[in-house]
Amino acid sequence: MSDQRIKLPPSPPGKPITGHLSAFRNYPIQFMLDSAEEYGPISMFKLLNKKIYFLNDPELIRHVLQVNHKNYHKSPGYKPLRALGGMGIFTSDGELWVKQRRLYQPAFSAKRIENYSQTVIDQTAELVEDWKAKAAAGEVINGSRDMMKITLSIISETLFSTRIKYESEMWEAITYALEWISDRALRNPFVWPEKWPTAANQRFRNSVAVLDAVVYDLIEQRKSDPNPPEDLLQRFMDPDGDLEGFDAKALRDEVMTIFLAGHETSANVLMWALYEIARRPEIQTKMQAEIDAIGKTQLAYADIRYLTYVSHVLSEVMRLYPPVWHLGRQNLSDDQLGDYPLPAGSHVRISPLVIHRNAKYWDNPNTFNPDRFEKEPEPFTFIPFGSGPRLCAGRNFAMMEMVLILAGILQQFTISSANEKDLEIAPLMTLRPDGDVRVRVVGR
């Protein structure tokens, strides 16, 4: 197809050469929200000579993520992420992704998730004791750091059978690595190649080295274990049946992907949950009433079925602040999106955050209202874990973890905000607040 002869979607006003680069680089979320509101189901924005089809319609999203998913691979925008996570399951495609998915599936069975829940409960109890001591000393709690610590500790203990302690240098390394990746993937095409010896690239390599040291230490410990546990790490190294294990580089990539995606996303949701709940005592009271009605001093996996409102609160957090807030795809062959032909090799962008805030599908979309989840959202209007065949393999694990952590905290404490100003969204590869979430806690 020739771009000069095909029908193109409407496009916001842009610059002659750079197109929408400035707006997208400086205000990516607001730019996409404005584009969706102004132009509806499908629009186009240009970053230099690259045309991007932006989808804001559940049927178009269904088409790309489910109906014709085999025609859509990860976009080139994921290339900077591969500098950190390699070809792990989050960035891979095709046969490699199929192999990875088959290796992952047993680790997230219903029985395994139930078994993992005890680790979540135990570590939440440790967090509660730490917060009691801090509250007694009059300290303000850094919710952002503590949510990162507990989710990393849980993911490493459940999937790798080793508890990784979250050090401050790991926080700095992950934060800078995500900033570096986001700058290249989202905002700035005018950057020096990754291998050039610039200060930014050197700092990125140093950050990766910090994380690599943790990952390789984990792998080497396992190799020397004469009686290795039957966990996901061991399945990567020595799978059953007709599957082959990973070589050294692929094993590193997969462990790094879990190490990052497995705790960063859940931690971000919990940060935002603490932030919103601390400012809304009426919602907190309703959550505590539901938790108290269970009548236990310590929650158990079976209690999740009774924590409906807690789950709704987390869903509302993920609606407003989906940790993976944008998805990029590129079609392998020609396609049709609504009224618009799509030449092979076109770039498609989907934003869970934007479809989650579409007033056509959500009443008062910018209002925090967990009660809206008393009824099921329309299909493909709520996609915090993606959708279609690439629906996040760990979604049930993540929901179990987040429900039990949040309920365990509110069972013991009433929390209030200690932030001096409202926090804004920091649109990195994941959706963090632009500062630490700080709370005060009072024992109940």
C-alpha cells in the first residue's frame, strides 16, 4: 500500500517536520488523552517520519490483541527495553514466546498460587511489625520503598526460593534504567546509540550491572544446589517433557524479566492504592469493615473470596493507574482497522490508561470510585493485564498478592497521607508516582 493513496485517520495539528514529537515527549499521557477525546476511536500521530495509529475503541483493541493477534508483534519501541530484559517473555515474539509461555504456565496454576499465598501472608505480617515499630517511634512510612521491598521479596521467595533483600542501590538502579529506557522508547529519538560512551549510557550500564549481579548470583547459587527446589527457576534450567531449558543468556533474560516485571508492576499498584486510600477515609473505613467481618486475626488464602471491596479498590487503582500504561504493536501483513487500511509494518499504539478513562465507557472516568466494579466492565475497556493470548501469565498471582497485602495492612492500621503535595504520574515504562508515597499509620 502507498501512504499517498490510502485513507488515514484524523490527526492533531503538528509541526511540519517533527510532527507531534514535542507534545508526545513532554506530555505523553495528556497528549494521548486529548487525542482520544478529540478524535475518538482511531487517530494518528507522527513522530518525525513515523506514523502511529492510536486506538481508543474496544473493538479495534480486540482486533489487534485477540482476533488478529498473530499478525501483530511487539513494536520497535520495545528495543530499548531489551537492553535491560533481553528477550524475556515481556519483549519476545513468535516461537520463543510460545516456549516461554509453556515454561511459565505451571508456576501460575491455581494450586501453586494458593501455596504462594502463605509467603505473602508471612511477609505482610513482617511488614506490619516493622510499621508498628516505626509508628511507635513517630516515623513517617515510605510506602513506595516498602511496597517495592515486599513485592521483590515475595516474587523471589515464591518463584526462585530465595529471598532477595531490596537495597537502596537497587531502587536507584531500577529507577534510572526505567528512565533511560522510557526516554528512548517514548520521548526522544535523538539519543546517542546505546554502545556509545556517553555519561547517560555509562550510568545505564552501571545500573544494569547492579541488577545483573543479583540475577547471576541467584543463578550460580542454584547451580551449586545439590537438591534444588521445584520452582520456576528450576523449570527454566531443567524443564520436564519435550521442552528445552534456557541457555545462559536466555536464562539471565528470563530471570531479569521476572525480577523486574514481577515486582515493579504490583508495587506500583500498591503505591497508588496507599496514596488514594490514605486520602479517602470513607473508602478505607468500608474496606476495614469488610476485612473485620471475616473475624480473623490473620487472613488466609480462602478469605480472598470475601474481600470483594478490597479487590474493587485495587481494580479502580489499576483503572486509573495501570502499571503498563501503553502497548505497541506492528503488523506483519496488511490489515484493516475500522475504515482505515493498515499497510504492513505500521505502528499501532494502545493505552490501557486512555481506554480506562474514556467517558464513553466509564461514568465520571477521572473520579476514584471502586463501586463501579460491582458490575463487569465492557470487554476490552479494562485491560490492566493486557488481553488476548498475551494476557499476563501472572495476573492471578498479582491479584492474590495485592489483595492480601493491602487487606493485611488495613486490618492492623488506619493510614493517612504524609505527602506535602499531590503526586502526579511519572510516565516511565511503568506508571509510578512522581515522588515517594508517604503515609502515617495508627494501630487499630
